[in-house]
Amino acid sequence: MVITNDKTLLEVTGLTTSFFTGEGTVHAVNDVAFTVGRGEIFGLVGESGSGKTVTAHSIMRLVHQPGRITGGRIVFEGRDLLGLNEKQMEEVRGSRIGMVFQEPMTALNPVLRIGEQISETLEIHRASGGNGIRQRVMELLNKVGFDDPEKRLIQYPHQLSGGQRQRVLMAMAIACGPSLVIADEPTTALDVATQSQILGLLEGLVDTLDMSMIFITHDLNIVRSLGHSIGLMYAGRMLELSRVENFFKQPLHPYGRGLLGSIGGFSGSARRLTAIPGSVPRLSELPTGCTFHPRCPYIMDMCRVKEPVMKEVEKDQWVRCYLYQN
Ligand SMILES: Nc1ncnc2c1ncn2[C@@H]1O[C@H](COP(=O)(O)OP(=O)(O)O)[C@@H](O)[C@H]1O
Ligand SMILES: [Mg+2]
């Protein structure tokens, strides 16, 4: 029940990830489904707390206590990742799926030189050693836009700018030739100029290395310029799935419509997902029925009672809303 694409690389269905805390159970990701086509960028969008990072961690099987994946399938390159043992999963991480995090400083080791960190990634996932590795590290640094790789090899993370650190993380993410990179808000902490350089670089890497990418962001502008398909998350649910061009032409879910209306013309500073009145409910205090109903201008009686299911309303455009379910 997701976007159809005969060249599917990743197919997530019914993914549910819950946290079992002292205050009760919350479903941070609830019945989420989407697909990522080969060579395509899937933009996963949502306000803070909507479950984007937990979705990414679920795919990587990096959800830790008190959290647990409680349902669904994550079929990647033909295998359900949820059925792999830890050793098989370690192979997948880094070598088939690379990840770039929002805060590069926490993902890098402060006491290791850049060259050492990238070589480590290569050595963990590949047996080859010696001179080959140094050569490969230089190539990788070059691919992510450093024209002086020799100099970078011997630098420490704190000697680099935020944008440069993010490039190093990208080099590590693509080091073993993954078919999928998950980038979790990789540009959120960067200034606008650096942000657009990094986005250009990511787009170039997807093209030249023939990879797919899940790009997580709360910035619709980025998805519009970068993505092939889009998934709109809200309070742990996917509310709308669409090809990017269709979504921006005609979003179907009232949440998507509100977001696009509220960022009218995509100009100025009001381009973040905060301009709809109200806020995302806390997962521990979810409303009954449709999770969006307290903010929805089209509310009907049943919206308060029962949660709608995802339905394909137009070709390749799925929406979780009673406006489209007769
Ligand atoms: N370690 C955790 N313990 C308890 N709840 C968590 C934990 N991590 C995430 N959550 C819950 O999952 C929700 C979604 O988190 P997250 O995926 O990080 O949101 P996003 O990346 O969209 O901002 C959080 O608001 C919180 O309720
Ligand atoms: Mg996040």
C-alpha cells in the first residue's frame, strides 16, 4: 500500500516502533509505509517530534531501550531487515546503507584524524588494507568536494567547519558503496550558503554513485528541489505519500494543504512547518480518531472517533483522511 515503482530498493510496510516508558507506551512510529525507488530521493518531512528519526533508526535497527520495533516489514534489496541477525545487520549498516546525522560533531571521534576515521570505516567493512586504503580515502575526500585531501587526512574534526565536517560524514557514509544513504536533517545546523552547497553535493552523489537516499527534513523547500517522492509524517503517522511534483501541485491531506498554503510562494523565512495554528500533539496525549483533527479546518464528526487508513486517492498519491474515503 505504497507508491508503486518497479525499481523498488526499499519497501517499508506497517512499521511500528514503540517506547515503553515509566509513564506509559508511546508509538513513535505507527503503521508507517513507504517505498524508495532505485536512484531516487525520498523526502521524509514532518515537524519536530513526528517520528522521522525513529523511522531512520528503525531501518538501521538502531532503536534502543526503552524502544522496540513492534511490527512491520523493512524489505531492503529483497531481504526483510527485521529478520536478520545482528551480524548480518552489521554488514548492512555502513556497507549497504550509509547514514549521515544532523550533528556531525557527535558522529565523529574528536581524537581521531579525519583520514583515520574514514579508513576505519573502510577497514571494518572491507578486508583490504595497506596503501589501497589511503588512496581510497583520498578519492572519497575528493568526491565530497575537498580539493586538498592530503591536508584533510591529518586534521582533527575540531579543525573543520560545520559544513566540512558534514562532508567528512558523507565520505564515511558512501565509503563502502552503499545503495542507500539516510541523511537525517544533515543541513539543519548549517548556514544557508553552506546548506545549499551540501545539498548540491548530496544530489550529485546520488546521481554519480547511483544511490538512493532518504532525506529527512522539516523544510519543504528542500524536498521540492531535491526529492522524487515525499512522505509527510505527523505524530508518528504517515499522512500523505506522493510523487514530489504532484504533492506540490496539489497536496491532498489538509495538513499538507495547510503547510503549502502557509508557506505561500516559498519565500522569506516562513518556510518551516510551523505556520499552521496549533502544534503537534504529544504522543502520550494523542487525540482520539485522526491525530490531526484538532488542527483541521475540514473536521467532520467521524474524524474525532476513528482514525482513517491510508488510501490511494490519485495514482501514486496516498492519503490518510476521510475527505477522500467514501
Ligand atoms: N529514547 C526515547 N524514549 C522515549 N520516547 C522517545 C525516545 N526517542 C523518541 N521518542 C518519542 O518519539 C517521538 C519522535 O521522535 P523523533 O523520531 O526523534 O522525532 P523527529 O525526528 O521527527 O523530530 C518523540 O517525540 C518521543 O515522544
Ligand atoms: Mg529527528
